[in-house]
Amino acid sequence: MSYLAVKGGVKLQGSLAAIGAKNAALPLMAASILIEKPVALEGVPDITDVDVMVEILEALGGKILYNHKGSMQIDMSGVHTFQAPYDLVKKIHASFDITGPLLSRFHQAQVPLPGGCVLGYRGVNFHIEGFQALGANVSIEHGYLIAKAEKLLGNRVLIGRSSVGATKNILMAACKAQGTTILENAAREPEVVDLARFLNACGAKIEGAGTSEIRIEGVQKLNGTTHHIIPDRLEAGTWLLSAAMTKGDVAISGISPQFLGAFLDKLEVAGASVQRKENSIRVISGKTIQSVEILTSPFPGFPTDLQPQFVAYLSLANGTSLVTETIFDGRFMYVAELLRMGADIRVMERTCIVKGIQELTGAPVEASDIRAGGALILASLAAQGESRIGGVEYIDRGYEKPEIRLQALGANIKRF
């Protein structure tokens, strides 16, 4: 199996251009099922989750041209089945995004319950309640969600816990439903806004994306378009932390600071210097790292997908930090690996107590999910000695060529 070898102790310096967002690209690809004309996506990240979604769309009958350099053309006019392949869907959680589009196009969908990173319980009850509100009969049989509807009718839908996945799925199902759908307590994440922007460019009538109430007026058909995917705030945040952890200076261009507001605020409280421009962010390490308290929450709060990386950062802070996870109950699986590197961390239910130490030491560690991998890369960059990071298949799902990106900043990191 592949692994990353990292020799720590190097100050990272330089700049990177932001890549396209994984969590925007995947639902955009799923949304193409709604559109019987070709669409073009620009800024597609070169990650394995995208490769899996390509396979899923092709298995449904789509034709995809992807150059692995950011450009993808999708033609879903030939989709011939509402049954999604289990062997592919089980690989990534975002594959479940195809359910709403299939239900809209065929008035039925048969999709395996999703797989992906093991972050604790991630039910689909909010998706089911939304589909039912639009008029579908929904059941779970033999590990599949099966939904059928004579027709989809607009309705008022209350989304539990501001679920991003449910917001996307119900929004896509409602685009061609008869009448008007109003999503209450909708997720406000930039990736939801990007999905609405894409669909509106195709002829949908969606208002309010980015707020807690989204209004969708159903239309009969959607047309093709060319769309540029928003930048990946999670990848950008991870590499900005590499500056703060290695006494370095790193800038990311092509991304608005508004995407990372709560994260950048905490970074400043912890002692880093943050320079915000309209379309770039620069982080310069402070002399010391100060302890902070963090509570993850939906956007615009502190993102759960940057929590592991920030805990790695706080492991070198002065004092004791408290980090509480409110989204995924299995998010702290990476802590055991940081302990191998000398970190002083204790987990109590959903709170992580991080007592800062002077330095981490290199060690063999294993990534258990995408963001755990990001945290272990950061810890290895800051550690004294060499680390060997396994579980690279998880890292590649969300980070585009991480060793090449970091080598450009001066990191001593290689893939084997």
C-alpha cells in the first residue's frame, strides 16, 4: 500500500492556488442527472472521490470526458436506469447525492445506503422525510433506499439539524417538481450555494440559497451550462495551518476569506497572523500558539472538517484547549495516532481536551478518514524526525496530490 514519508521541522513558505471544492464537485456531478443536455464543469479536483462518481454516472448510462486537469464534460442524456450500483456507492458518502436527481428524473430511485469515511452514525432520515414531503413513498429494504412517486409535488419541508446532505438531495428532487417547495432550516454552506447557482444557470428557479430558507419553484426542464466550481475551503484551511504549525508563511489565492471566517478567527486567537484580501488568504505563524476553545457547528460556524487539523495545531499550544464536536460522533478516531507522536490529548464523549506540548516526534501513523489524514500530515510536518503516514487512500479522496502541493512550499514529503 502507498504511504507518505515526511521529515518534519521545515518552515513552509510560499503560495498555492486553491483547487475546486470536493464537496461542491460531487453534488454538481450528481445534479447532471437532472439535465438531458451536456454540461461542462471547470475546476474539478483530481481526487479519487471524483473518479468514483464518474464511474457511478457511467454505470447509470452517462458519458463523461474528464482530463484530470480540472475540466469535465458530462452528458447524461443516455441515463437508462434508476438503480445505482452497490459496489460503487458504498465507497463514498456523497454518492447518495444521486438519489434526489434519480427520483426526479424517473419518479423512482433505488440507491444503496452510502459508505465513505467512518465518522459515526450518519443516517438518511432527513432525506427520507424530505422525499416523503414531496410525495414519494420511501422504504429501506436489504440495505437500499427505495423511493417511488407518481409525481413530485412542491411542499414545505423542515430539514432536521440543518443537514447539508439532505438540503442538497431535497433541493435537487424539488427542481422539477410541480409547484413550489420551501426548505426550512436549510444548510447554508457555500457548497449548497454553488449547487443552486449551477442549477439556476441550467434554468432552475431557486432563491435563498445561503440562508436558512430556500424557495424552489419547479420547472419542466433544465438545460446545459458551463460552470466553474468554487474553491475548496477545507483543503485551503489545511494548508494554511501548515504555515502556523511550522513557523512558516503560506498564502492561498483564489479563495474568499468569507469561506473560512470562523476558522480564521480562531487561528488569530491562537496567535497566528491572518491577512485577508478579497480573493486570497495569507497566514504567518506567531511566535507561540495559544490555547483556545472550539465548538464545531454548521456554516458559518467552525467546520467539523477542519477540527482534526486544528487539534493537531493545538497539540503544540501553550496551555489546555477544549474542542467539542457537535456534528459527527466518530470524528476523534485520529486522536490515537496523534498520541503516537507524543501529543497529550484526552477524549471525553464529544469533547477533546488538548494539553499543549513543546514538540511532536515522528512516528508511523495511519489515516482513518480524509480529514484525519490532513491532521496527520500537519503533525508530521511540525514533528521532529520522520513520520510514515499510511491510509493514503483516504487522503487521496479529498486532497489533490498533497505531496506535490506541499513540496511546492518546501516540505520534505514523498510518496512511496
